[in-house]
Amino acid sequence: MSFEQGLHFHQQGNFSKAIELYQESYRRHPRPQTAYNLGIAHSELFNWSEAEIAFRNALHLQSN
């Protein structure tokens, strides 16, 4: 449920809330799409280091 809620807030431009919900979802079920969306949300807020970590996690999960 957190992932879908994160998408909603992301689409509304509330990136901080989206990050919070994506992180909750990722802790429960680490999926590449969640990590990718987390990276996008971080990049929208110019959180480059956090975005890079999220994108690397997405790539790692995708390759497994």
C-alpha cells in the first residue's frame, strides 16, 4: 500500500512525502521499481547522493 500512496504523492509533487512512503515500502519489500521511484523523488529535491544510492539499489535488484 505504501508504494501506491508514494506514487500518489509523487504525482502531486509532494516528493518528501513520496520518499517517506517509498522508503517504508522498500523496507517491507525491496523491489527495483520502488528503489527507482525513490531515486527519482530524491533527484526532484536535488538529493543527489540519496538518488544515486537508490538508483544503484534498483540496478542491483534488477540484476538478481
